[in-house]
Amino acid sequence: MKLCIFAGTFNPIHNAHIGMAEYVLDKLNFDKIIFIPAYKPPHKDYDISYSQHRYNMVKLAISENKNFDISDIEFNRESKSYTYITIQELYKKYDVEGKINFIIGTDAFKNIESWYEADKLKELLEFIVFMRQDEKVDFTNLTKKGYKYRFANMDFVDISSTEVRNKIKFNEDVSDLIPVSIKGYIEENGLYKN
């Protein structure tokens, strides 16, 4: 199985996340994209009470695509969500063809060496890097250190979870930023109002 992972906080999942996963699935011919919401992101201060809501929203948002799946692997650990540990577990669980691929933005990829067990992690993954519009990046140093990556040539979609949360907080319309199902879930559960 050609497997790609999309891990993140997804606070909340939005249309750019879905678009990135669809692009990778269509253009790079993966059998499955597995979304992995972080239970407790190691690099972020985070309200743990939202963890289950984030998981529920991802599950809802991807339910229409049979090639998308969600994993509760990090929820089952209930500790910091270290990618290295997660990837080791996924190799045990799935019959992977080649290496697992990992969707990542340039901001996170720039700091990949600060991740837990980064030297071991780079041996387990190939990265698919999404760039912001007109962003100039140079990852020559990571290439020299053995990181395998390629750039996704998808047109940049300027949406962030922070923007979505802020608009909801101030009662602004988010219909063009998130799936309808997610908008309904957020309203039903009174999320992001504070």
C-alpha cells in the first residue's frame, strides 16, 4: 500500500487541509491518506478539552472520500504526539510499499531537526512539502543531511485555522473556509467562542 500521512492539530480542519490531501491523493497516486489529529501537540500550547472535538471534526470532514482515513493512534497514547513513535507504529500496522510519505508545510519542515528523534525519523519518511505563495525556501542543508522530500505544486490556498477561529469568535462568516459539516459541528458545540 502506498501510504501518506497528514498529521496536525487541525484546530479546526479547513478547506485548505482537504485540498492538500486531495491534491496528494490525485497527483501522487497514493492508495490512502491517513489523517492523524495530534492528541497533545508537542510544539504548541493547547487546550486539551478540544482534543476530542478536533478528532470528531476531522472524521466528519473526510467521511465522503473512501481513500481518506483517520487514525486515533495518538489519542490512544494520551501523551505528547511524537511523530517518530507514531510512524514506527504505522509501519507495524500497515503493509507499506516503499516509505510512508508525510504532508508538511515549509514552516514545520524548516524546524524538522528539532523534532523528537529527527535523525531516526528521516530514515522512515519521505516528506511532501507545501509552500506558501511566492515563498523562497532553501532546504539544501536538509538534503545534505539525508532528508528526502519533494515539493507539492498545488496553488496556494490562504486559509489558517487561526483565521477560522478568530472569525468564529467575532461572529464572521466562515462558509468559504471550512466544510459545511464542520461549520454545523462548531455551531452545535459552541466552539471557538472565547
